Amino acid sequence: MKKIAILSTGGTIAMQADESGLANSALGPKKLLELANVDRDNMTFIEIEYKNIPSPHLQIRDIVELKELIEKAVKEEQVDGVVITHGTDTLQETAYFLDMTLQANVPIVITGAQRNSSLPMSDAALNIIDSIIVASDSRAAEMGVVVVFGSEIIPARDVIKTHKTAVTSFKAIEFGHIGHVSNNRAVWARKPLIRDYYPIGENIAELRVEIIPAYLGQDSNAIRHAIENGADGLVVEGLGAGHAPLNMIPGIEEAVKRGIPIVWGSRSRNGRMLTDTYGFIGSETYLRKMGVIWGEDLTPDKLRLKLLLLLSNGYDLEKMKQEFEFHFYS
């Protein structure tokens, strides 16, 4: 008989409409299992209510505690798998953070819902049931942390919320999902090859990493403001295949001179960034010569989490560059 931990954090999946007609936090793990009408004949559940809040309210210290709770459940309760219910707004961040930091040899699944259970055709029950099926499959332990949504199984590193409200919002937009749930079992198509692991430094909750967008006409004000406010690192959501507006260059230079790591991403979600094609000021060649770190294919929110982990472990700039660029640019 499988033993599965159901660890709830809140979010839409845990919300129901109150007297005002507006959805608010209401359901813990016990009620969520009842909502999904889960068959308990061949399964036992450990119910853990960590929080019951909207996911935009979560902080770094919360997901550190969540990681510790999961490891405790695996070690002390000897569970065979873990399902985490989570709000969709920051689900992709929590999933990736856990994927980089967890030490657990059982399936770890994160799910949520786009439609709360008071609405017609809510996706809450289906996502819970599918997630339990995946968490019960021992092969899922080899895949790292996965997100289960709309019967698709998506690796945490790749998952992105692609639509504001659609129940099929979560996708791996470039490489696709790695499996799906069908006929009450997990069907696997492939295994992710890119995985990173980092311990969590004690000061991670005190570190500041700002995300700064690039856009037509952007200047250095946002970068300088971040520096003045004590930023320990910067992530820039750059243009195209790795480019910056001309007026951002002075701010970038100032951050580099101060030894503040700058990790460069792109607002274009698919593909790799270039390394040595263009030579104009602000091009990828120019930025890399300045000392800007190339941020793989990750979204800016995930680049921020990885940079926070590296900073918390005391990595120097050269070691950070290696960790970010190894998979695609070394």
C-alpha cells in the first residue's frame, strides 16, 4: 500500500467562494482529498497543511521551509511520494527551487488549479487525482520535481505558466511535457537530462536579486536604483538573442565595476541566446566581454532563484558563470 504525503500551501486549488461571492482560502489537505473523492482502498495519506495563502504572498523563506518539510516527511513518515498543492501565480518558481535543492529519493509532484472548486468545471479535483497517480509511480523519482497539470507531466526546470486563466496553462513550451496521465497511470515519454543541485546558504532570505526588464528606450535608472538599494545581484530580461538598449550600458558597466553579478536572460522564450554573432554596442559579444553572465534558456524568475542559491553559497563570479553557462555555452 502506497503512502503519499499531501502538503498544501493554499492558492486557487484551496479556495472557495464565500458570502461575498469572491474566492478565498478555505480548504486544507483533508478537504482537498475529499473534493477529489480519492479512492483510499490501496493508499494512505499523510496530510500536512503548511500554509493556506495566495501564492503571491509566498517569500523565499517559505519555500526553504517547504523544502525542509518535504524532506522531513520523506525521512520520518517514510512516504512513497509527495504531492504539493500550490497557487499557480508562483508555482513555476517553487517547483524549480525545490528541483534544485531537494534531497529526496521519492516522486515530488506540484499541482494547482486555474478554477477554484466553487466554479463550474473546476480543474482542482482532476489535477489532485492525476498528481497522486504520478506520485505513486516510482519512476517519477528519476525525473526530478515535476508539475502535473491538465493530465500532463512537466519537468520543473522547463515549466511555464503560459496563459492567465486556461486550465491547460502550464507547459514546457520548447521541449514539451515528459509524460501524461492516462487510464489511471503515468505514461512516460522521456527523462530530463539537465538537472542542477545546490545546498541552501543560511543567508538566502536576506539576499536581494532584482529582475530588470529591457525594452525600447530603456535606460540605466532601474539598474542604478537597484545598486543604490543594495542589490546583491541582477537579472536582466534582455532583448532578442542577448541584446541591450544603448542607454542601459552605463548602468551595466557600473554594476560590473562594483562586482555585482548580472545574469542575462531574454524576453524571447524559445531558443538559445547568441554568443559571438553581432559586434555593436549592447550586442551579445559586447555584453559578454563586459563580464555579463549568460543565463541559459531559463525565465527571469528562475534565473533569479538560481542566482540567489549561488550567492548564498558564496560562489565567485567565475564559478557563477560556469554554473549558468555550462549546459549551453561552454
